[in-house]
Amino acid sequence: MKPRHSYLMLELSTERKIRNWAALIIISVMAISAIVPLFFVFVHVIKSGLPALNWAFFTSLPTPVGQPGGGMANSLWGSLILVTLGSIIGIPIGVFGGVFLSEYGKGKIAFIMRFVVDLLTSVPSIVVGLYIYSVVVVPTKTFSAYAGGLALSILMFPFVVKTTEEVLRLIPQHIREAGLALGIPRWRVILSIVLKGALPSVTTGIMLGIARIAGETAPLLFTAFGNRFWPHGLGEPMPSLPVQIYSYAISPFDEWHNQAWAGAFLLMTMVFCFNLVARLLIFRDKPSQTL
């Protein structure tokens, strides 16, 4: 006869397998529940937007109401300008903010900064747009690309900060100590060794931040506003793809609805590409994280 403890171990093993399979089934169901609606959204946007894409969409200005044709070339160019402005402001501040929290993240200043970053992560984008409207647009009495870029940089900032901080914390402490032992100043160790070693992962956070702001509409309604012509300067209302999609989507004209779907498909493709590049960078950086 087998000892009693053998039967107990067998019962425990069976119970663990049952719990494991139950947990796996629940997780799989939840994952499918999240993926299926997203899949149908993708299919619907592709089905509605892809047929409306043509060469004129990328090269022509919007046409007046009642005239067929036209495109969103000005909005594409304006979105590129706004995202570039937001990145120029948000990326350096976000990276150095993450470096500060990772390498010097003690004391009241670090506590306040972490609180602000966490708060900005959860603040609705329309609130940021209203804030920039009150402090930039109202005093200058004009909508502008500067105001839109500033609003986007505020939305990008917390993502870059959090990613940079978490990535730098993964760098082993002995690497920093080795650099300091060689007599290298601490700031040089951080920039030339720590930050350089984590650059692919930091770039991933930057790409995710760009993907975050590329599809924002609400803050641009109060800051850049938009127009139907080519942008001629950063101090004037700036067209953008999300705002143009919103304007066309709420209109009563079928032709504009088709172009809105085309713009939505293009915007979805851009965001998907940003996320895909970020995932590829994460995959490429995995071997370095074992150091």
C-alpha cells in the first residue's frame, strides 16, 4: 500500500492542475473578450475607409460643400507639424525627468514630481486643451500650432517619464558602480553608460508616447483649431487629421463621411505602425536586459 502522504500529494497535485486550468480558461475568455471587439472595429474601419483612399486624398485640399473629390493633404501636413512640435518639447523633458526620478529619485521634489506625472497620466486630454487655451490662446488672441504642440507635449510627457524611469531601474546597480570606480563623473556615467544602454527601451517609450498623441482630437479643438488650407506658419490655426476627421464625421454629407472613414483608416494605420515599431524595439532589446 502507498503511504498516506502519497495520496495527499496526488490530491494536491490534481487540485492545483484544476485551479491552473480554471485560471487559464478565465484569462483566455477575458483576453478574447477584449480582442474580439477590437477586431471588429479594425475590420469595420478598413472596410469603410480603404475604398475611399486615393491619390487625391494625399495631395489635394478639402473641397467646398457639394463638390466631389478633394483630400486631407493639409491635415496630414499639419498633424506632422503638431506631433513634431509636441515631440520636440515633450521628449527631452520626459527623458531627463525619468533620469532624475531613476537616479536621484529621493526627497520631496521627487515625490512631488511622481505625483504630478501620475496625475497627468489620468487627466482627460480635453482638460489639457482647456488649460492651454486659457494660458496661451486667450492671452495671444489666436489659435496656433505652438498651442497645439504644447498641449500634445503635456500629454506625451508622463508616458516618456514613466517608461524612462522604469527602464533605467532595470539597469543593474553594479554597472553604475563600475563606472564610478573608474573615476568617471556620475553625470557621465548616467548619460554615457546607463542611458545609452537603455536607449532601445527608452525609444520604445517615446514611440508609444508619439502614438498616444497622434490621434488626439479634443486638445487640438481648443488650441490649434484647424483650417481648410495649407499651413503657412506656426502662429496661425493649424489643420490636423483628427480634427478634420471629427469635422467630417459630424457633417450631414456622405462625401465627407467617406473621407472621414479614409482618414480614420489612415490614422489607425499610423498608430498601429508606431506600436509595431515599439514592440519590435522591445523584442530586440530583450537580450540586453539579461546583463
